[in-house]
Amino acid sequence: MANITFSHPEYKDKTVYAVAGSHTDTILKIAKENKIPIAFNCQDGECGTCLVKVTHLSDGKEKGGPLTDKEITVLKGLGKITQEQVDEMAVTDMDHPWRLACQMIVRDEDLRVEYGVE
Ligand code: FES
């Protein structure tokens, strides 16, 4: 079970419970199921509309899926990640806060997901 708190600068935070383990539920899918109005368009990791800032709240647990190649391409295009950061993440297994909601798969961990932020 994972608690996901969706946060927007103008709305009240909303925490939802996501059943982890399917390895198919993206942040965007869970948001839609819970009527969280994250903006989206392509739903295929190409347009960058669903940009979110993710904070991992549970220490020592399994982390969300790593950045996909599509996310890296789009995030670079948006200026949210540099090649140096990509290289560093490959060796340190570090997390990156900026993600695409339609690409990030939720695992068994608590997350804070900020949307509508630039
Ligand atoms: S909706 Fe287009 S990248 Fe997620």
C-alpha cells in the first residue's frame, strides 16, 4: 500500500491510497481514478504536459521506477534535467524530483506529488 499525496498550489492536498505491486499503475492513472486534475495530453511520455515534482516520503523502501528514456528526453527539453544529472543517477541510483506522471510507475512507497508547478 502506498499513500500518495497530491499537492497543487491552489488546491487542498489530497492523499489517496494506491495498491502497489501491479507495476502498471502510473501516477497519472491513479490521479485520474481519484479525480486529481493533473494536466495531460499524449499519455505516452512525449509532450511533457503531465510534468510533476515527486518527493519520496518513505525511507529505505523500494523506490519508484527509474526515469524512462522518454522522460529523460522530455525533461531535458524542458530544462528540468541535465546530461550530468542523468549520468550521475546511473551510478548513484539517485532520484530525480521532476517526473512525467504518465510514465512513472508507483511502487510500494509514500509519495508527495506536486502538480501545476513549474
Ligand atoms: S501526457 Fe504527454 S508526457 Fe505525459
